[in-house]
Amino acid sequence: MLKIEGLVTGYGSIKALKGIDLEVPAGSIVSLIGANGAGKTTAMKSLSGLLKPESGRIIYKGKQIQGLAPHKIVSLGISLVPEGRNILSQMTILENLEMGAYQRKDGQVAADLRSVFNRFPVLEERKNQLGGTLSGGQQQMLAIGRAMMAKPDLLLLDEPSMGLAPMVVADIFKVIKEINQEGATVLLVEQNVRQALKIAHYAYVLETGKIVYNGTAEEVAANPRVKEAYLGGSKTTV
Amino acid sequence: MFWQQLVNGLTLGSTYSLIALGYTLIMGVLNIVNMAHGEIFMFGAFVGLLLVTHLKVNIFVAMLGAALTGAILGIILERVALRPLRRKAVSHLAPLISTIGVSIFLESVALKLFGPQSRDFPSSFTAAFEFGPMRISLVQIFILAVSFSLMLVLRFWLAKTKIGKALRATAENIETANLLGVNTNKIIVLTVSLASALGSVAGVLVGLSFNAVEPTMGITMGLKGLAVLILGGMGNITGAMLGGLILGIAEVFSVAYGNSSYRDAVAFGMIIVILFIRPQGLFGSRDQQGGK
């Protein structure tokens, strides 16, 4: 569904991505893991149109999409839940969700709103409150719900577990798995490698702008180097 | 006396509010001060005046013409002075300077086109009504009706419509709005033209109320609009509306109960006092200046 070939993105003379190749098959969860500063967020920004790649190609459903504006990429069926969630704090929860469906013209928006509320009942209880009043975990639920309101074929998630309590993280990952089972393809960027590898089908390890290792989630989890660097020593198994 | 002055103050203040709303919308979405807003206001006044005096259209058509001219000027302003500077590594003061350039240009064009002399509207609005001790002129009723309905419509539009919500989302976080599928460039053009159209209508209203339209009228009124923008809390719509009314009432009362030559001193002195107490403005929040 999504194929990245030789993607280079930089900030001025600093290249955050030094030519990465990555493939996301339709219906899968692919996880992009790596330490802080490895270039994970840069990859997500390049995919969603916030950053223009310097070279390389991003092919989505057979079409090249690199360098398109973010709103054009949304209209192709790709939604990003950005790092830090970016809730519109001065707008109500309902308005945040409505903004998620901004480009939709089909009649299914009300039904999708219903299913977001069923998945996250707390959002319905507080739908008329401002987005800024939510806790971190609730904001993440709202951010995911808002992205789902666009009915994306490909959901990009940038660090959904960041800053959340372990209980909440488990909930969020459960929801991501459900969303995938309901048909959306997911590309997940995570520092929480253990959790990410639990739900992913494939994984790519990014280190200082390059993919150093990739394979099925089991293969990546079994890799001694990944164990050492990301899973807290070789004794631990996933 | 008190009620009469209150009505006078509200009338004047409602035009300030309209002008300040233009600054506020642009500040909210683009985080810049549009220094050409006063001159667009002045152009609106002239277009309205010329439509009434030369084409003999009624005042509503004249306001529509002024609004349309303002909107077009706004679109040109965005293309010429704002868009080229966006997303480039320029100082955040650059758009301020470029809009000052546009304001000087517009004022010079107005001097050339319309001449330096002050002009007035034909006196077809001098009728007045007595309400007990109050005497309210038709012009005042007209100004109050137009500016308050425009403010109400704007509030409703921002709160309830899809585009209005997209504008608010863009004002809060342009990147997020873009990621949600909003074409933020279009929203910016819409914002600048809407702000300029409101400013132009305010120009016609002020021209009617002072019965004077001249190329330099944009400077003083522009400064008052700016003061209201700061008083209300940068980028806050409610703040701009109330701030304008407060400034208008303060001016009128300082004339009525004091000395007319201290009018601006009293009004701006009051703004300074309010800002001492609430540095973020009446409705601004400390961490959210400029609508961010």
C-alpha cells in the first residue's frame, strides 16, 4: 500500500533521513522503532507532507505523493496522529472530532462519530468541553478518534504512548490493534519498542537516519542487537 | 444626559469594534499586525462615499460595494505583502514592515485619486427620533444596527459553520489544521479578505457618523483599532468587540463630563490602566497571546 524508496529529508545541511526504504503492506501494522533523534518523526512529517523530502519517492496506492501539501495527502486517505497529539485546546471535543471529518462529503460521518464515542465513552461524556481540559491519555484517545473521523486507509501514529501511564498505554495499543483489525493499515512510530513489537506484523529499526534492520516483528524482537539496545538486555523476551 | 452619552458612546465604540475585529482576525490566524488595515478602512469609506454621491445608490448597496473593494484589496495585500514572506526564514517583523509599505502606498494613491480635502456624505440621514430625554439620529441607529448585526453574524459563523471552525482551528494551530485536511492557504486568504471587508464597512459607517472622509482618516482610526486589539487580548474576538465599545464609551464620556481636548488622553490612559491590571488584555490568556 505504501512504499518508501531512498527517502532523504533534511533540515538545511543536516540530513535527518539518509535514504530510507520501507514498505507497508495493506492491512498490516508496521512499526518503525528507534531511539530519540533517529529520524522517526522526520519520517512521519515527510509522509504527511509537513516536510518536503529532498530526494526519494513515496508511493501510495501506486501514486507518487512526496512533496504534496498535508491537506492533499489527507484527501488521499492518509491521516497522521502527530507526536504530542496536537489537540485543538480552544475547541470542544466534538468540534475536534468534526474537524477530523473536514474533507468528508459522504453521509457516514454521524455513524463514525457514534463509533468513536462507543470506543471512547469518556469523549462523549465530555464532548462539549474544551479539548485543553482533557488528561494526556484522553487527549491521545481524542487524537486517534479525530484521525479515524477522516476514515483513513492508512493511519500514521507518531509516539502514541509518549508521556502516558502504563495502564493507559496498554489501552491505546489495544485500540490500535482493533482499528487495524477493522481494516485500517497502520504505520506506528514508537520508542516503546516492547509494546510496539507486540502488536506489529513487521518492524523497521531506524538509527541516525538509516534503516539498520527489518523483518517480521518476531524476527526483530529476536535480534540480539535489538534486544540489547531496545528491550533492556538479552534476557528479556517479548 | 447619561443615557444619551451611552448611546453616543456605543455608536462610536461599535465602529471601533468592527475595525478591531479586522486586526483581530488577522492576528489570530497569521500572528501578525496588518498595518495597512487603517488604509483599507479609508478606501472603503471613499468607495462608499463615491457610490452614494456619484452613482446615487442607496447606502446598503454602497456598503456592499465598499465591502467588496475591501475584500479585493485584502486578497491583493495577502498576495503581494504577506504570502511571499510566509514559510521563509525572514524576521517575524517582515510582514509588519511590508504592510506598512502597503499602507503608505494606499494613502498616496488615495491622495492622488481623491485629493487631500475632506468630503462628506449627502445629508439624507439627519432625521432623528426622540426617546424621552434621548435624541437618537437615524445615522446612529443605522450604525448600531449594521455593526452589531455584523458582529453577531461573525460570531455565529465562527462558532457554527464548517469554514468558521476551520478558521478557528487554523488560528489555534495552522499545522494541525493542515494535517486535518484544511487548505490553510485558502483560509488565510479568506481571513485577510474578510477582515478587510469588515474594515471597509467600518469606513463607511465612520464616514457617515463624522460626516468626513479624507485620505488620512485611516491613521488615527487604525491606531485606535490597534489599541482595541491589545486591550481586548491579542486575537480574541470577544475582546475586540467589548474593547471597542469600552474605548468608544470612554471617549464620549470624557468629552461629555470633562474636557474634549483630553478625549484621546483619557481613553488611552484608561487602556494603560487596564493593561497594568491585566497585561494580557481583557480576554487574552497569558500563555496564549496571538491566538497560539
